[in-house]
Amino acid sequence: MKRDFVRIGAVLLLAVAGCSSNTDEGPETTAPGVTGTTIPGNTGAAGKLSAGSGATPTTPPTTPPRAGAAAPTGASGAAAPRGGAPATTPSTAAAGSGGSAGAATAGAAAGAGGNAAAAGSGGAPSADGALVRGEEPTMDSAMKNGPYEVATYTDGFKDGAAFLAGTIYYPKDAEPPFAGIVACPGFTALQDSVAPWGPFLASHGIVVMTIDTNTTGDSVDQRQEALMDALGSLKAEQSRSGSPLEGKLDMTRFGLMGWSMGGGGTWLNANTHPELKTALSLAGHIATQIGGAAQFTKVTVPTLLLAGSADDAILGGAMSQPVYEAIPESTPKLLYEIAGASHFDIQPMSGGGLFGLYGLSWQKVFLEGDERYKKFLLLPKPDNASDFRSNVK
């Protein structure tokens, strides 16, 4: 479809401003409370991304490789493994250990303290079909990687036309069936920019597929298509002979998430695909999409919007608020904006681990049906929030 001049001009503005504030690469730092594990680019409580999170390209938007080829270096940081046997990621690789967690909100009494669930504990569906795993969750356990060993694979699944490549993260030692999520990066970025959500959610028993778009300059509606195409590929793993997920997926429990334009694509799908269980946006961008935020009046998919108050107005600043307002009150929704956080503070460790707490709890409650995590969604406004709204009861 041909774009109108307004949209082209806005995209060019993105290319100029496009994530240019992310030009310094953060050092590797050890996650608090976790030994022997580093999180690249974690420069503090905000969890700022380093290379690969969407720096402005010096050449026209690049095309990442198809599965089986090495990812380009320079803009993308370390490439995800492609091909070969599934790789394993130790479940001790914390996505943010919590700590004070921005004072961990005034309501920390609701489930705070205690230890994480023992590895491999539980996992069978409950009588009502919910996927309930492990011991009673605590704030500490919900802000760290979970008890399950995580494995990945990058080929073998259906290579859809609307996306370029993908990485599937899954829990090796958890009891199936599993719910699934597809995650899309933003403008100029590759899948490594959203990759930390893969092992974080998979270590808690949820399958995650991160993707590369056909070009890093793909528009919001192209990312909308990429998400659904990749979701079809993930669903096909249920019946693909030899797939690590063969016969292990719950075919009624799928969600989408995305950063920046990937978040915009997620919102568009939530508006048109009521069969989805969850939508999660990370500093979502919608300004270059015809219709803007006003179109999201048909969303029935429970939607979590995570953002930062220091986001650039062109990239995603203040775009989550009108989307939240457009989503009907009858739809579960929650907006959490971190004071001082930028467009790039979008990882589970952001906000001292609170993005991870809310992101995991949203998926547990609305994707898996595990009501034990709702207590975290009902906590008072976090101390580090510049904007916090919710209709969850």
C-alpha cells in the first residue's frame, strides 16, 4: 500500500531522531543478587539498553538476514544463535532482581518476601483450565527469572512472508501445555532489542518468539502483519514433527507484545483480533499510523502499556496515554509510566524490576489464568511512576 506524504514525512522524522539518544553502549553489569550472570547494557535501575536497541542508522534501513545467516553487527549488538540444536539459557540469568524496586510500592506487603518457586514445581492445568505453576508467587520471585531452564531455537519453524527471522524461547523442564507470545522490535531495531523478555518470561513457563521484521524500516502496519504472521508460525509448532514444542502448546492462549512501532502493531492487532489473550506495549508508537490512538475503541484484549516520562515526543512520548483512554473501560487495562525513563528503558529490569513484575503478572493473570498474580496488579501506584492508571479489580 502506498503511504501518504504525511506518514512518509513522519517516518523520516523518526529516522532523523530515531532512537538517536541511544548512542552510548552501557557496560555489562552483574544483576544485583545474582552471581555469575551479566546483563549487557544494564546501566542501573532503569535498565538502559546498549547497542542494538534502535540507534539511528547511518545508511538506509537495513534488511536483517533470514534464519541460518549471521545477524549484522554494528547496529544490532550480539547476534542471536541461528540454526543447530536448541541452546539453553540458565534460569539463574536474572532479568532484574528487584531490591528496593522503587520502594517496591507502598503495598509491598501483598506477597512480598519469601523464596522463588522450586525448579520444576507443578505446572498441570487447574480444574478451570488455568495454567498454574509453582509455589505462591512473591514480589521477589516475580521480579527475577523463574525456576525453569530456558532453551532457544532459531530455525525449523514456518518462515512467514511478513517477518524475516525469529528466536523461540521455551521452558525445558516445565510441565506443558504452554501459552505463547510473539514480540516485535521497533523502528531501526532488531529482535535483540526485545530479547531480554524471552528468557524472563520463558523461565516462568511462557513460550516467547522474538522476531526481526523484513526491514528495520517497516511501518507500524507492516509490524502488525509481522506479528500475526509470526504468531501463525508459532502456533504451527504444535503440530510440526520434531518441534521442541510439538504437542506442548495451549492453542487457546496467545498474546502479542512490542516496542515502539512494534507496540503500535500490537495495539492494532488488539483492536482487530479479539481472540488474543493479552497485548503488552513497551513505549508504544502510533503517531505515524493513520487513525492514531482514536481508533482503539474496539479493543477487548487485556492491554498493559509500559512507558517512560522522558520518552521523545516523536518516538513514543505521551502516546500510550491516549491509547489507554481510547480502550473501553470494559477491557482490563493498565498504564505504568516510569518517571525519567527514556524510550529505551523497556526491559524487565526497568524501574528496579517493576516492569518485569507488571509484565509477568499481566501474562500470568490474563494469558495463563493464574489469579495468584493479580495481587501485584492491585498494588498502589509505584513510587517511581509519573503516570499510573488501571481499571483492574
